[in-house]
Amino acid sequence: QVQLVESGGGLVQAGDSLRLTCAVSGGTFSSYVMGWFRQTPGKEREFVAAISRSGGSTYYRDSVKGRFTIARDNAQNTVVLQMNSLKPEDTAVYYCGAERLLARVSTTSREYDYWGQGTQVTVSS
């Protein structure tokens, strides 16, 4: 059974930084594309960042490019999302997802197979 556990969320002020971590257990971590998504009440889960199985390719939504960085450690079975220069519009529940079958890196939440429970990020102005 694959389990994903996010940590690192919290309440910060605009301009601050947070580092989210997703720890994966119960599967072969290096075989998963990993992604971070976020969701606010009443809205669909939206793509934030994704990283290929090797870590050699990364993808970001336009609004976080230059501020967020995704990285993975295949030895530690973790993926992190470093978030700098946070803005109030980054406020959301952030979810870590794992995708196991596609040959490409997906930015679509419905294509991900496993999810964590989410961690709240709140950015005050």
C-alpha cells in the first residue's frame, strides 16, 4: 500500500518562504512521477509543480515559476516544494501526488494514482 504524507505547511506573511515535504512509503518511489497540486474551497485541484522519475525534468504553473522549486531524493523517498516570495493567492491546501504508469510527466490531477492528505498553506497580506 502506497502512502504519501505531506508536512511543512503553516501560516506565513507575504514574502516569506515555506518548504513542503512529501514522504512516500510502500512502493517504488523512483518509479513515480511526483507532483504538487493545490486546492481552495469550491475550486478544482490545480497543478503547481511536477518532477520526472529521475529528477532531471521539472514543470511549473506559470504563476509560481521563479518562486517555487520542486526536487526529489530517490534515496530518501521524498519530494520537496520550496516556496519563496509567497503571495496571498498561494493560500490553499497543498497535495502531493504520485503517478506510476505514464511515460510523460503529467500536470493533470486525474492522472495521478496516489495522494497525500494535504497540508494547509496560508499566506497573509
